[in-house]
Amino acid sequence: SAYGLGETVVGGTVNPDEWYVFKPTLAEGKKSIIARTMGSKQIKMIYKEGGGSETVPTSAEEQGAWSATDKQVEELAEMAVKIEKHYGRPMDIEWARDGDDGKLYIVQARPETVASQKKVGVIEDYKMLEKGTEVLAEGRAVGKRIGSGKVNILKSIDEMADFVEGQVLVADMTDPDWEPIMKKSAAIVTNR
């Protein structure tokens, strides 16, 4: 969850807040949030007067506060469970909170394609066998695997032809247009 229009979250240009909800306790009507991580939320996309939208910095107050309440997260989780039950499969669900009345709305639901591809009954556990003495960079992991290869720093999507399968993709950010080389990369490192 982040502030403003959802395009920054979907496009990966903002580091959003995240909550993890345990469905069995949610079904029992008990507190179900088992973890949460506050994102930096450094930007937000808003409507411009006269039409269109623009990306602007968030305030220090917004960056230091949760973008949704636990109650709102549990309300969204209840809606998500109903949608998954209706379709009989994991779903990728997008939502919005109305800026005027504060109500939560589901704006899109489509079959989920990443987590549902995991093999049932198989645990993949990756561990670093040795660590260097100097930390070169830190950040948040999106996946749980470890990759290595020759680093290829691409400044724009126009350099895609220079990418070789098995390399580590390094870019400022990625979006769905990068997918052809993301599938061929050993690992991906981005600023956002």
C-alpha cells in the first residue's frame, strides 16, 4: 500500500508498505496480521488540476506513517478471501481507497501467476555458503533465490539487445516492458 494513485505500486516505482495476513485466524474473526513492513513511500502519483496526473514527493509525515490501518488491511483481506473462494484459485487483486469517503474498493482481480506456480509440498531453501567481509549494497528482496553472473547495467529498455542470458540485470527500475530479459537474467537489481 502507498499514497496516491496505484500506478506507482503496480509499476514498481515506489517502495510500498506491506502486510502479511494469516487466513485461518482471519476466518476465525481473530487478529490476523502476522507481519508488516513499512516502505519508504518517497513518491506518490496524484491528479493534476486541469487533467492528467503527476508524480510528487511524499511528505516526511507520510513516509513515517502507515498508508493503511490494520483494520483496513483486514477488511481488504476478507474481500480477497471471498474473491479467491468465488474463483477457486489464488488471485492478484488491486484495490483503492476513495479520497473523499475513505471507503475501500476492489478495482481489479485476475488469476495470480507467481505464487500459484510453487510446487506444493516442496520447500526451496537457499543459503549463502560464504559471505564477503564488505557489504556492497543492501535492500529488500522480492524473491527468495540466489543468483550470480556477469553484471550488465542497462540505463534504458533501449539497451535490451545488449543483454545476454545468464547475466545479472542492473537497472534503475523495471516494468512489464523488461519482461523478455528478466526471464533470461540470473538475478535482478534495481533502485526501486
